[in-house]
Amino acid sequence: MTALRIEELRRCSRRPALTPAPPGAVSLAMGEPDFSTPPPVIEAAAAALRMGNTHYADQKGLLELRAALASRLPAHPGRTSSADDIVVTHGATAALAAVVLAMVGPGDRVVIPEPAYSLYADLVVLAGGTVDFVPLGPDLHWDLDALAAALPGATMMIFSNPSNPTGIVHGEQELKALGDLLDGSGVLVVSDEAYHRLVYPGHEWTSALAIESLRDRTVYVQTFSKTYAMTGWRVGYLTGPRQVVDAAAQVHRTLNGSLNTAVQHAALAALDLPDGVVDAMVDTYRQRRELVVAHLSDVPGLHLVPPEGAFYGFLRYDAARPSEQIARELAERKVLVRAGAEYGPSGEGHIRISFAAAEDDLRTGLARIVRHLGVANS
């Protein structure tokens, strides 16, 4: 007999089981860089294996990796972060799971501005908490009045910045406004900053840890997956208030144990890559973003808020059909996308497209979307 929490998760979750694109189809569904992992990272893993780094590591992560990550965190006045402030996890997925399962229990309410990455709500359900979805404003930034009404009495707020699925960047002033709303409360903030290096001209990203009113209540979640094209390596980490870090570490070692040792040496090598390696990938994403905006702007029946960061476009359509049906129709036309409903109630009437795809695939997929959803064809 299946556990009650799993039954509830199956009832609530809209996350699809993803499979490879069938022959002849292009996928704009995956949030995965199409670049190869940089060679120095691969070489570091191979060297670590040859040197015998094939045994268990510290369950919080290799000391030298945690120290290197701590040294790269935004400076806190009067406080220096150390290796003890970091837990290395199996991707950001495991970091998010560790903090939610550590800090949320039955009846606890978690505020999620949405549309939002669908994993957040699923984890809250798994922990026995209650999801309080708060719709974004028309520009896909936070509706601060709605948040002000929802946050009192909440246990936690979770968001991504830059955002999956909207591509929005929550800047310094927006984060400061959130800090003002939370003043005097006990709400824990979980800031998933996986796409922090993917920000486009005209927009500036700020970490929640850099905001004085947020830093002492923020759990910062990060991953090597997007920045370094290391999705399959499964390296993430978290930091935050020490008691939260310690609680998350307890969950992590209970559920997962230590991360692959050689992979952690590869992560150290990634941290030492020249900035130009990452900048070249970001410049390619910028060009693809411009391609997406050019193809979808001024198409009757389609509406796109230009992405400010990450590699997603959250496309609103006028066709009077549910997004899951639209996603199926597009799959039949050989282009894979994600249904907007996966990301929360406000996501209905949208599809998410990823431009972390080769340019030829992107052009082909966008043309098929426009043919199917442009108002003359819908």
C-alpha cells in the first residue's frame, strides 16, 4: 500500500516524466545546457579517480570544496563564512529537498510566488506542508501587495532568481522590498539562484545574501549544473543560518549520504575555470534569447515578456485550450515544450520553452509553435 504522502504527491504534482525527443522532433522542453562540460572539469574527475579518490567523502562535502564555496559567498559585515556553513548535495534538487524536509512539517504554510519551478510545491507536499501560491504581477515580477497579505504566519517562502520558468530577474530593489515585508517575522527565505550567471544586458542580478534585511533569514541554494554545463554531474550546495544548515545536513546524510568524491574534485576544477569559459556560453544564450524574442514578438495570438535571465521564455497564448493539451498538440507536431500549468495555477494559458538548445533546433521549434498557435492557425 502506497504511503499517504506519495498518494498526495501523485494527486497534486503536475511534473511530467521527461523522455528523449522522438525521431524528427525537437525538444524545447529541457532546462539543460546543450554545451559539453568544459574539458578541465572532465580531466579533474579522471585524475581524481586515477589517484584513488573512490571512497566515501565527508557527508557535508569535501572540506576543500566547501571552503572554496564559502570564500565565494557575498561578504557579510562582521562575519566570515567557513566550510561549516556549506552542505554539498546531489544537485540543487537535493539541497532544496534537504531544507524543505528539515524545516517544514505537517500544517506549515509555504508561500510560493507563481508561476514557479514545480519541484518547490512537490517538496512541500512531500513534507506535509501547505502550499500557498501567490500570483505574480502582469510583468511577471512579484506582486508585493499580494505577498504582504500572504506572508504573515508562513513558515517559508521559496523562489528562484533568475526565475524558472519566467526568465525574470528580481533585482536589488525588489529584494529589499521583500526584506521590508518580512521585517519582524520568522519566515525563512529559500532563494534558488541556479541561473545567477545567466543575466542579459539591461538587467542586474543581486543575491538575496547581499541584502542586509534578508541575509540572516535566507537559505541560498546553488548548483554547478547551469553555469558549468554539469547537469549530469549532480553537484549542488546550500548555505544559510547555521541551525538550518545543520538540520539540512542531517536530512542530507539520512537520505543521500556523501556525494561522489571524484565529482567533487571536478567541481573544484570548475571553480577555477577562467571567466571567459562561462561568458562564452552566456553570450550564446544571449543570442538565442534575441532569436526567441524576434520570432515571437508581434505574432498575433502569442505574448512574451522578454526573458531577463535564465534560458526560458514563458509564452502566453490566446487559444482557448488547456496548456497540457497544447503541449500534447505541439508534441504531435514534433516540438516538445512544457505546459504552463505545471508551474502553478497562473501558468495556465502558457507554455515554457527552453532556448538551451542548438540554434537550428530552436528555429525549427519556434516555427512549429508559431504555425500552430499564431492566431490565424489556432
